[in-house]
Amino acid sequence: MTSVGREGNDMDPVLEAVATALATRTAHAVVAGGKGAWEALVRLVRHRFAEDSAAERAWQAAVADPADAEGVASLTRALADAERANPEFGVELRQLWHRISANPGVGTHAVVNQIDGDVESAVQARDIHGGIAFGRPPGPHR
């Protein structure tokens, strides 16, 4: 599933994932799960955004409210702009993201859920204690 940006352009799913991770993980001060790569990614983006006050504001807004889809979309656009302006930044960002996403939960008890495409019902969780029901209330087990 690809999101559509403000200008109607499709957003790059990798940049969208990076923006979401930056917003939510920074907001929760989680710096683990491929710890070295994650710290390097944060440093890379911070360094690049230090040169761009609008990009830094987009990051801060996304961190302040990671549930705000438009804030995360603004951060995604800022990452895309930075990548277009400096392709080497984009290469390094994608390499770091690949390292992080290839082994996201090392030492973090992290959960990485991804749904690609349309789904009717889904649960994304780490630990579930008890039942889950969709539609009808749970009845006696058959």
C-alpha cells in the first residue's frame, strides 16, 4: 500500500517507513533494535536536517504527535526532498534502514507489523493474553 502525498504523488514506502519509525521510536526514546544502525540513522537524519529548518520542524512535529498522519507525511516529504538534494544521503539512509528492518527486534522485544494491500480484519500485536474476535461476540468454543 502506497500513500499519496499532498501533491498527489505516491510516497516512497521506504521513506514512509523511516519517517514513521523516526516519529514513533524517537517519541518513545527507543534506541535499540539494530542499535548501532538505528543510532547511525538518527545521527544521519539529524545532521542532514540541521541544514534545513523546515525539515527539522517536520521531524519535531512528527515526534510530537506520531499518530498524526499528516505530520508523518510531512516528515516523509522532508526525507524525500533531502534524498533528491543529496543522493548520497539517500543511499546511506536506505542502507541503514535495510540493516534495521532486516533485524528489527534485536534486544528490544520490539514488534514490527506490516500490512501490504487491503485487509478486511487484522490484529497487529506482540503479546496477546486472551481471545480476539471479529464481527460477532465470542461464543462458546466449538
